[in-house]
Amino acid sequence: MAEVFVRRLTRWQADQQREAIADMYVETYRRAQGEEYHDRQEFLRRFSEDVQRPGFDMVVANTTGPAGCGYGFRLDRGGDWWHDFLGARSRDAEELTASGKVFAVAELMVLPSVRRRHIATRVMEQLMARLDAELVTARVEPANVPARSALQSWGWARLGDARTSPQTPVFEVWSKPARLPL
């Protein structure tokens, strides 16, 4: 079994690796969801926006090649993340967002060929290691059982549901205090 190396990328390095990250995205979700593909161009569009967000941070894992990655950013103080939140909103979450203390995990992916080696755990630990945040949150597709299971095993709690627009599917919203270890 090859050793796993986990390292942080700068914003510039992440942007330079966008095509490889998009390839990983398509491969990860093709197998995980049993679908033909996830929209690569839509991912690239989102990734280009996310790389420019304040507080962007990214961690990649490699074995003999790319194995996985995770990235996120500090939520906008305007609170757009909670705009289409369905359910009881946490006053603490809104106040923390307004003070710039919430980090959103935008993507966490591990290639199917290297799963069950704790790569996602190591990526998340490294991603959260130097956060200047009090709360970490993520949106998860309800059909993504592996992601939901991982978050539960790491002590995350489901806050409710959200959608990014009336035309998009509903996502589950999960969170965890940033200072608690995985």
C-alpha cells in the first residue's frame, strides 16, 4: 500500500491545478453516485469562483498520483449561505457568519480506488488545522451516503436543509464547532 502525502495548496497552486481537480471531481462522483458524470464545466465554474473567495484554503492528498482533496472558504459576512436555509436558523450560526467566523467546506472528495484508507479524515484534519473560524459547515447531497456517514462519524450535526436557488435540489446542511477534533 503506497504512503499517502497530504499538503496544502496556495490559491495560485489550486488555480493552476484546476483541470486535474476537475478530473478528480468527475471520477469521484461517477463511481460514488453511479452516474455517467457530474457536470465538469459547472464544477470548473464554481471552483474558479471559490478560489477567489476570502479565506480560501485547499488540501490535496497523493499516493502514487492524486487521491483526494478538500477545500473551502470563509463565508461571506452578508450571510448568503443561509439565504435559502429551510428550517430553524441558528442565531449563533448567523452571528458567527456576520463576524466572519464560519468556514464552509465546499468539496471533499476521495477517488474510489483509494477509499477506506482514512484519506478524507486526514484531508479534513489538515484543512481544519489552521482555521480562524469557530464553526465549520458543509452542504451535502442527500443521496451522498458516504459523505453523510463520514460527517456523522466525525461528530458533525445536521442543521437542516438549503438550496442555492429555486431550480436546484435541496442539500443537507451539516456543521461542527471548528475547535473540536475529528
